[in-house]
Amino acid sequence: MTQTGLTSKTVITVVAGMTVIVAFFLFWKSFPQNSQIEDVASPAPRESSFEYYGWFAVDYSTPTEDLKRIRAYTNTGFAVVPLQAKILKGLGFKHIVYMTAFTDQAVLDQLETGMSTPIPVSYEVKLYATGIPGYREKYFALYRTKLEELRRSLEETGSLDAIDLFYLADEPAIQRNIYPDQEFLDRTVVEFKRVFGDKKTTMVFAQYPEPRDPRAVWAGPHFAPPPALDIVGTDPYMDFKKVSCDTESIRSWLYERNPATNIHWAKQFGKPIIVIGDAQIRDGKELDFCYSKATFDILKADKDVAGLIWYQYDKSYKEASDFGELSGAANDPEFVRMIENLGRK
């Protein structure tokens, strides 16, 4: 779900503001488990054109006014720690997507702690898969333990029942330092379902389709969605040098021309699709709104597209890229309001 091909990837850099969330997670671990979150009366949401519709927003630790407003026109929220899932449940989101980045990173951190020599690094990316002897079996042994711990934590907060979709991996083909091959990726879903057998799963896919610097061994062409995966995610961000602001150019890019990830690629697997819609601020300037409107209108007519998630909302989000500095849509309230008004009768 990160801007494909523009920055080094690890599974926990899905958002640039994750340090805020780490601090919040540490706070939550020390918080009494029987503490109550104040009930928040949320307005009834507008009818959505998609089963899953929302903003990717994870920089919150209370039921903020922004979250309440988002709830009024979307039905899907994202959580990265159990207390956030409880907040979303209290606000009445129809769908809660739980992202397992902390679970994965806890496994990697524990494996690294047991190393007697440093893990090799390429382009500031730690090569866990090739640098840790016996990585595969060690990873999955710990992964199962961490998933069981996560399930207990979600049960303690009373939020497990409200979570219907778990987001297990972000762009795994360019995270080969963690997911070295197709078999490993497939097993990730199988192991997850042994602990959360009643929950749906998704991953967002992207690739580096062309030859890269040979030192960038953590990046490569597509993996296929694992057979046990329920929903395929794709994030065809706009390249404004190649996509003009007209409907047919945007349609072509979304479905075919984006070399990193596109909807035509996703359709071959016969699974529901969630598309990550481009909604970032670039160098302080919002995306021309015609891109967002055309994306919304094109996708709502496609029966295979189960969801549209705008990336991304958080005001704290900052990321350097080939397109300039990226920041969250919340930095431009006018742009957010235009997104809010999409689909109104």
C-alpha cells in the first residue's frame, strides 16, 4: 500500500507515522485491560457503492472528531493495535481491517535478537530471509505464537468479533527480505487461518517488473495471491507524467498500464478485489480531483471490485518519493471534503 517503487520497503513502513503508533502500542500494553472507552454516538453512514469503502488512517488513539466524521460517509476503518479495533467498534464501522504489521515485526525482532552476527543489509533493508539460518521454520514457529497472543489481546478488548478482515502483507514481492518465495507467502495465510479460521484475509500486491540494481535483492516480480487468501488488493497509484486527467486515460492506467500493479492482473485470480485509490498530497498540492472522481466512478461500475480504500488520510504521514514529498490528505481539508462528497445523490 506504500508508493510502489519509490522508497525502501519493509512490512512496517506502510505509513511514515508508525513511530506514533509504536508509542501508542507501548501505552496500551501498560493500560488496564478492563478500562472502558467512552461510548460515542455516531451518525448513520451514507449508503456506499462498495462493500468496503474508507480511508487508510491509523494515527489515532481515541475516537477523534475526524474518525466520527469519516464514519458518517465510509464503512471501513483500519486498526494496527487492539485498542484501535475497540475504538472502531464503538464508532460502529461495518468493516474493521486489522493490519498485522506489529505481529510480523515482533517475530523479526525476536529472530534478530537471537543472532550472533548482524543481519546483512541492502539499501537499508535488512535481509532477514537470507541472513538468518533456518529462517523459514523459526519464523513460522514464532508467527503462530504471536498470532495466538494477538487473538487473546483482541478478545480481552472485546473487539475480535467486530474484525472481519485481516491485512497480512503489504506488497510482498518487494518485501522478499521477509517473504522469500511463493511457498512462504502461501504458508503465511495457512498459518494465520489456523489461529483465526473464521476471519477473512487480504494482501496488497505490487512488483518491480523491470530489472533493478542487482543489490536490491529484496525486490522482484509479482507473487500470486495465496490460494487461501480471500481478497486481492491492488494499488495502481497515478503517474502524472503518463496519465492525463480524462476518464479513458485513468481507466487504462487502473486496469492495464500501471506496470507495478493493476486491476487486470488481479482479475485473473477470480477473487474479490480491493483497490487502493490515490489520495495523497504531493509537495503540499492535492491530487487533481478529476483523478479521484474518475477512479470512484470507474470502479463502482465493476462488479469484481469489492472495495475502494483511499490512501491515505493521516495528517502525520510524510514520505519522500520520486514525485516529491508525500503527505496525508488530512493536510488539505478541502480535498477531504471533495472525497467525502463522492457518490452523494
